[in-house]
Amino acid sequence: MPWLERWLGYAGPIGHGLLTTAALSAVAIAMGFAVALALHLTRTRGPLPARGLVGVYVSFFRGTPLLVQLLMLFYLPAAFGLDLNPWLAAGLVLALNSAAFQSEILRSGFDAIPVAQLEAARVFGLSERQIFRHIQLPQVLRLTFPALVNEAVDIIKGSPRFQCNK
């Protein structure tokens, strides 16, 4: 069975690529969600200039292809003498790209919560932090879960395999 031996010869590189892609994607998704939540809060509750900057950020990262963003982050700093690790550059670009998309997903989730629920929570004396933590965030996560999973799949598909030098 020479075909089986040939397939088993590819198991090591395929396994390495699978682990690298999974690790890179997991880091990018987690970092992207944290940044997306900060972007959403800045866009809804921040000062006016910060809201504009968040809008520009989201428009840029949603409007340019992922490969272009990766090439820009990898080659532009190199033009100024700063060499980035390819794994770091890929993780950063994937996280920043994912954050832009996830912030829009979160925005739609927060907009879907009826205003009457928030008013009722204020009447009961809950602080804004308590309203966010106990009323808004659980509902937003439930409402946006399918879209967030779709974004995670896009990140996994967009994360290339990197061969790290040992």
C-alpha cells in the first residue's frame, strides 16, 4: 500500500498546519472580541472625536481585503526598519479585522434590545454597569451568537499556515 505510506508522510505537516491555524485563529478571535467590545462602547458612549475615529477604523478594516491588510502590516513597518514576526503580524491583522466586523455585529445586537428593558432596569435602581453586565450583554451574546460564529469561521478560513523558524 504505497498510497497509505504517502498519506502518512503528510500527516506531520498537516497536523502542524492544523495546530498553527487553530492557535492563530483562537488568539485572533479572542483579541478581536475584546477590541470589538471596546470599539462598540467607544462608538456609543465615547466622545464625538473618538466615535469618528472608530467609524473610520471600522470602515477601513471592513472595506479592504484581508490580504491587503496583511501585506500592509507586514511590509510597511519593514520599509522603516521594523521587522515583524510573521505569526505576530498575521495574528494582529486577523484580530484587527475581526474586531471591525465583530463590533458591527455587537452594534446590531445592542440595537435589538428593547429600550423599555433598559428603562425598567433604571427604574429598579440598577447602575449602568449592572444593566450592561446583567441585562444587555447576555441578550447580545444570545442574539449575535450565529453571526459571531460566522465571523469565527471567516477568521479560520482567512488564517494561513505559517512555518515558524525553529
